[in-house]
Amino acid sequence: MGHEVWEVGDAYEAYVGRWSRPVAREFVSWLAVPAGRSWLDVGCGPGALTTAALATAPGRVTGVDRSPGFLADARSR
């Protein structure tokens, strides 16, 4: 496992991704952002935080990342 951990969703998932989703849910809950607000997830990776933000009934969610592989994975969610 090398640099692909930071470029490929499945490799990231096996490394730390399985922890990202529960942490993202807790973090988003802690933020208590009102529904209808816009979110910007910079360095979104495969989309754990973006997905958690979508559960808040946002007005808009935008995720950006420099890894095309992570973006593809985030879009598939």
C-alpha cells in the first residue's frame, strides 16, 4: 500500500476509510449547522464528510479534491 491510499477509494477505505464515516457523522452532528446551508468540503477524499453533510438537508454541498480517484468515489456515493 503506497501512494494509492491517497488516490483510490478502495485502498483508502481499507486503510482509514472505515473510521472516516462514523467520525464524519459525529463531527457534522457536533457542528449543528442549520438545514438549508451550503457546505464546502475541501479535500473531500472519497466523500465521508460530504456524505454526512448531505444528511443535514443542505442547500448545497460541494466537495473538492485533487485526486480524480477520490472524486470518482465520492460522486458514486
